Amino acid sequence: MRMSHSMKDTRMENKVEFVNGTNGQDNFDPSAAPPFRIADIRAAIPKHCWVKNPWRSMSYVFRDVVVVFALLAAAAYFDSWFVWPVYWAAQGTMFWALFVLGHDCGHGSFSDDPVLNNVVGHILHSAILVPYHGWRISHKTHHQNHGNVEKDESWVPWYRSPGKTGSHFNPNSSLFSPQDREHVMTSQACWIAMVVFLVYSSFVFGSAMTFKLYGVPYLIFVVWLDVVTYLHHHGYEQKLPWYRGKEWSYLRGGLTTVDRDYGVFNNIQHDIGTHVIHHLFPQIPHYHLVEATKAAKPVIGKYYREPLKSGPIPTHLIKILVSSLKEDHYKGCPSPKTRPRKHLALLKLMTFTVLDLPNCCRCIGTQKSKILLVCLAPLIVYPSLVFHLVNPNPKNYEALHLVKETPDGDLLKYAPYSSS
């Protein structure tokens, strides 16, 4: 059957409109409502990308756990200051890899069996002092409200809207519903068990060795967690929109996320850098995210921000991170000279702790003091670095819009700081 020229022209026009996502307009506005639906993106993703293979998922757990214990054994065997820095960087990265797998369990993308997901998730997250259910529930809220400056539970630029308080450790927190409290308490018990294990390890192996084997890699993991999550929601060269009120939708919010290329770390951290499709469809297993992203890009068009290509080591992200920490904040914040640099201050605190605490451990006289220091250090630094975004002090800063509103008063667009 031959197709008429008019039909061919119509199909070509539709194809162009559908692919570029801008209705053929050259002046692309990333805050404009996309001309496609989330169902269109879903339809473009191959069916096998939605299939969760528990055996394949478990193979990644086995791989990571073997690497973790191999690194642990090697570091303990050599016990050399030539080896420790390499071990800390490698093991901290592997702790981050374990977190990503537990993160998949929380999303249900690990398998279709909720029992398997929760058991594996508790083991992986408790091993790195993350309260599994508390984090899982609040992270689900984050996904459901991504790009919504009023409701997102994390990573709103600099300071969140008033009234956002809570703790992953408190079963009665406003982050959780009454039916969540039993789950949160279960995760608390697992978390406490890990702390007890670390105390026991301090008695058996010594507090300094325990800190070198676990404490420093743990802090490196926290850096990965903070930096990677931050970069997936900030730091793009063209400022991304944030929404509120009726202008927000799940699709528009998801399209404000950013993919990143982490070089050799892409595979190690289970392709968490493919973040746009993950945010739109968190049920897709991590091992299908790259293929799903490739299939969805023709539909998303210019609403997809192509990540900068990385070398083996993603050093290009350092410049992006530093620039974003200086610029990406609410318009109406205090001047750049007076506003707090929360992220930078906390990173400096972590650096000081990593460099100085091993010496402190050797200098403190009593065994009890050493154990207390080793146990309390991660318990203090971790909540301050990660959970400060869950419980800020909103009284000091007004939740001002990011820039001027549209005539209907609902859409928020992002812009650099202005003192006017």
C-alpha cells in the first residue's frame, strides 16, 4: 500500500514534533509543559527493561560483598599507611555501592518479592548505618514530589519550605504515617545491632583499627551519598525549573533531574547516574536503566539534559559542584558574604574528622574513651551530613520563590542570586 505525500508529510511533522519535545520551536523553555505524556515515555521503553531478575540482582550483591571483604582482609593484612588511603577510597566507594543496591530494594526494583527486598535492604543498609525503612519511606516521598519546592522531602535548593521537619530515626516523626511506625522500629533495631557490632569490634580489634577499617570508609561513603544526590538535582549549566501549586506534575518534576557520567564508577555504583529515567520509573532495575534511557531520549528530546562525558575519573564534577554550591540557592537568601555555607562547612567538618580522628584515637588513654570516640564519630557526622536536609531550621530564612512568578502566580523558575 502506497502512502500519499500528504500523509507522509503529516507523519514527518509529527515525528519531528514528538522527537524534539518543543513543538518545532527554536526557543526552548525547560519550564514549559512538555508536549508528551509519561505514558509516551513508558511506551518507548522496551518491555524487557521492566523485568526484575532476583538472581541477577543478587549477583550484584554477591559481587559487592566479596569486594568489600577482600578489601577489608587486604587492609588488615598489610596495615600500612601506604595502603590505608587507597583502601579508604575504595572501600568508601563500595559502601556507596551497597547503599545503591539497598536503595533498589527500597524502590522494589530489586525483585518482585517484597520480603526479599526488605531482608536484603535491611542487611545492606544496616551494615552502613542507614535506617532502611525510615530512609525508604522518606525517599519514596522525595520521588513522589520531585521538583516540587513545597513538598519535596530533600534537595530543595539550599533551604526547604517552612514546616518540613522530621527524623528517620523517630517512629513518631511527621515523615511517617502511623502504619509505618512498626517498620521504622524494625530498622532501628537493625541499626542498633550494627552499632553494637562496631563496639564489639573495637574490643576485639582495637578502636583505632576499627575506625580505620570501618569509620573512614563510612565517611567517604557519606561524601558519595551527599555529592551524587546533590548533583542529580542541581548544578546543570542552564538553571533547571522548580515548581509549586498546580504547575507541578510528576512528569514535569521528574524532568528537572539530571543524569551524570561518573566514568569508571558508573558500573561500580550500578548506573545510578542514569537518574532521569530512574526518577520517572523507579521500578526499573538498575541494570536496565542505560538501555531504557537510550530508548526514551527520542521522546523526551530537549527536556533531557545530556550529561557531560567523563574521563576515567569524573574530576569535571568538582567544578560543577563548587559552582553550584556558590550559586544555587533561593533568591532572597542573605548576601553571599553572610549566608551560611552549610554543605561546605559540613564537608570541611568531615575532612577534619577523617584526617584527625585516627591520631585522636591513638592519643586518648583509656580503652573506654577510644571506643566511645569511634562509635560516636559516625553517629554524629552521618546525621549532620545527611539528615540536616530533612530537619533544617526554617525560621532563619523565608521560603522565597526562586525567581519571579508567571502571571498566574504558580510557576517557579530558577535563577542565580540577586541582592535586589
